[in-house]
Amino acid sequence: MNTFSDSAVLAAGLIGQFDAQLIAVVGLSLAVSLTATLAAALLGLPLGAALAVGRFPGRQALIVMLNALMGLPPVVVGLVVYLILSRAGPLGSLGILFTPAAMIVAQTILITPIIAALSRQVVADAWTEYREQLTSLGAGTGHASLTLLWDTRFSLATVLLAGFGRAIAEVGAVMIVGGNIDGVTRVMTTTIALETSKGDLAMALALGLVLIAIVLAINAAAHATREWARAHYG
Amino acid sequence: MAERMVATGLPIVCAGVSVARGGTTLLSGVDLTVAAGTRTLVLGANGAGKSTLLRLLHGLVAPTVGRIAWGGRPLRPSRQAMVFQRAVLLRRSAAANIRYALELVGIRGDEADLRIDDALTEAGLRALAARPARVLSGGEQQRLALARAWALRPEVLFLDEPTASLDPKAARAVEDIVRGIHAQGTTIVMTTHNLAQSKRLADNVIFLHEGRVAEQSSAEAFFNAPRTVEAAIFLEGERL
């Protein structure tokens, strides 16, 4: 008996039949990670642009810190968010621990530094090229930042995809703050961990395949965006 | 010409200006005047300080020592434009690039549409209005940069080697546009490596040598009878 091939057949069956439990788990994963990416973009893109264009005290230290935070271990983020959101914690009164909201908060914290640090690099490179021209045209720092964010939109799209990829693939943070509650906070990665330990390898493998497909699709989309933009906008 | 009655940024006067960057002196002891309505060509060898002088006059670089005044005031006036050696265009259409520059000086609506159409026509780019600016050819990009500058109706237009990376035909097209812009009353200050081009365009010449103004004179006087040895050698070198 070959565990892998049997599981693979069962997994293909689950995917082919659009198994309800599988769909629910994949749906929640996408909802949580897309929302976290959106929130991290709203925080990280302006921060990245400000660090690229602005000149203020503490800027260098902030850049170093952001770069360091890119490697934040998800379990540590999960632990800190858990402590903050737990009943005795400072934001315990919100009562969102073990809900998708808590998972979104954790993933947002995890990927905001990634999006801010990478977008800072993208915008800084563009600023080097555009600075004199934009100054000549009379653009102030704030206006220049917005112009640069828009002009680097295709590169920034791949930055956001990198953030999303990190969010959807992490397991440590959502496991701790979500609690992996069936039908409530169970996402792809936590389900894979659980089903594997239970021995239900078909479900684990099915989810693994979906996860890999999503990550592949993200990278293909990032690549296609870059190529399309290069051809159409230079 | 009612607009011209508003505070003018001309003449531009430099008094004892030096510019240093990171311990290197780029310009020193510059005294000069750019008068309204003239075409001034800034000449000199590589590293003589031509680009720095242009940026100084445009207000992109501040004097380390000395003073610069635009129409008697120390503040950089808004009615100036500059075209750089390599056009810096935004990732949007040719027309939108001009619209962006106009919005920055508060020109919108019908007036903006009119100026965009006018500038693109002047630069021979009307058919390419909707084309993304960055996929245009080098010559088209430089003409668009000129159109963008022209749409601002500047009192002074600075051009930093605008034809350096263009083929002769594209370079002539740029020259024609510069001539057209000057004919409508704009003061021109331009650097170039091309001596034939400077003879075609110059009323006045500023000759820089190692960060100093070696000569400032009429084009005729400069090309026929340079007063300094450096200028004579420069002109001779170009002729060889």
C-alpha cells in the first residue's frame, strides 16, 4: 500500500468534487490573507514612500528596523498578538481572540514590514531617477511621493504579491491567535498541520496541492504583470 | 502679454557664487547675468561645471558661497522649466505627462486641454498623444520633454545637453522646437557639446573652464575672437 499515491488520488477527488469542507477552508484562507494584505498595503506603502523620499530624524534607524522585521518569525508575532488580545491583555476587551479578525491582525503585523521595506526600495530607486525633474516641475515631497507610488505601481503590485504569499503560507501566527477552530478559524496551513497529525493525509495533501497552486499562480501573475508593464509602459 | 506684467524672474544675476559638493568645488567665483529674451549657450569641456551652472540658475542647486537672484528676488521663480539630458517621463500617456506638469502649477480644464494640444502639435507629437510616454523613441521622448516644458509657458527654459544622445535628425528637430519656443519670447539657457549647434542657436556664450566663467560674451565675438587662451584651445580642439 502506497500512502502517497492513495492520498494523492483521494486528494484529487476532494478537489475535483469541490468538497465543501475544502472550499470553506480555502475560502477563509483567502479572505484572511487578502484582507491582511490590503491592510498591510494601506500601512506599508505610505510608510515605504515616506522613508524613500522624506528626510527626518530617525529615518535610518527605522529603515534598519524594518529590514530586520522582514524576518519576523510568525510564531513570535502570533504569541505577541495573543498576549495583546487575550482576556487579560490590553486589547482583551475587543473579544476578537480566536476569530478571523485576530488572524488578520497577526498577518498584517507579519507582512507590513515586508511591504514597507520592499516598497521603500522600489520608490527610492525611482526617486533617484525622478528627483530633479519633479523638483523642477515644482512637486513638493508629499506630491512627489504619491507620483512615485503611482509610477512604480507595477513593481509595487509584485511587492504586494510577495506579502500575500508570505501571509497565506504562514502557519504559526494564525494557529496561535485563531486556535484552528473547525468551521471558524481553520485555514489551509493549520488544517494541513492538524490533518497530518491525525493521519488524514488525503485532506492534508489536497490542501497542500491547492496551496502550492495558489503560490504558483501568484508568482506567475507577478511575472506576467512585470512583463506586460514593461511592454506597455516601459 | 499680460502675464509678463506679473513679477518677473529675470534677469538672473549671480554674484560671487561658488558651489561645492562633498568637498569638491564644482563652481567658483561665478559672476554673470542672464538677460531676458536671450539665447545663452553654456560651453566648456567635460567637468567644467556646465550642468551645475544650469542647475544653479534653475534653483535646483543652492550656492555654497555668494548670492543668486531672479528678477531681484532670492526665491526660485515658478515660471521656469528645464529639459534634462535624458528625458524623465512618467509611466502614463504623452498627453498625461503634460497634464501632470500643468496641474502642478494649477492649470486644469479647458486651458490645460488647449495647452496640451498646442504643445504636442508644436513638438510634432499630436498623433502620439495617447501613447505611453516611456515606450516612445529617444527623440520622441526628448521632444515630449520639450513640449511639457513649453506647455508651462516658462519665462526661462533651461536645456542640459538636450540632443546629446540623439541622432542628427532628431537633434535638428529638437533645435527647431527650441528656436520656435524662443521666437515666442522665452529666454533660453542651454548647454551643448556640439559646437555647430551652439553656433546655430547662440546669441550669447558663457564659456566655463574648471568651474570658473572664463568668458561671457556675444556669440559672434566668442566664435570669431575668443579672449582667453582656454577658449581658443577649446574652439581649436573642436575644429580638429
